[in-house]
Amino acid sequence: MSGGIAASVLPNVADSLLRGGNQVTVVLGKPECAFIREFLPESEMRILEMTFPDEKEALHTLMKEISCQMVFCAGGELLTKMTADISARAGVTALFFGAVSRTMCCGEGICGACLDVIGCEPIRVCKTLR
């Protein structure tokens, strides 16, 4: 699920999931996220475009149809909350991860905008799924 500049982390997440032998369905939630398609291996995954909040029910139906084990949402707080709520309503018991736009910048961990300190160790959140 992607809805903004945080979509820049999506190729890394998708690549990690595909390397793990997972089936991947990507939902692009804003027209401006279409740029990310060229970085996704479309032949290896299902890519859908939905407009939110108009297609919340379509996302709900999709989540019920596929047996997902993980939901990754790359977008702002509103999109993340909406996606989490829809996941819960659909009965999805999957792991839920989010990359919130306000803390993302380059998507590669180079700029440091995603830097978080866990314990005493700095972690670049963009790079944790690699």
C-alpha cells in the first residue's frame, strides 16, 4: 500500500519479500505514486491502483480475498490509520508495518531523515528490510 513520497521505499520492501518467496500485491494509492512502477518487477507481482478514500471498500474486499501475512503501508498518518483500520475490519491478522512520509526523504537512508536511535545504536529505518 503506497500513498506518497514514502513509496520510494517500496521497491526495497517488495524485493525483500519476493526474495523470500512471497506473493506480493502492491496497491498504489495516489496517481503521483505511478512513478514507482518502473522500479517494481511487474512480472513478479500484482500491482493495483486505487484512489482513497473513494476505494476504501475495494481495499477491504481485496484484503479479505487474499490471504496476506503482512501489510506494509508507505504514506502519511491518515493513510496508515485508514489501512490499519481496514485491515482490522477485514479480519486480517497479518503483521502491519508502516513507513510514514514525514520521516522519509531519499528512501535509501543516505540523507539521514529516517534515522532513529534504538538503544544506543542509530538505525536507518529505510534500510531495515534489506
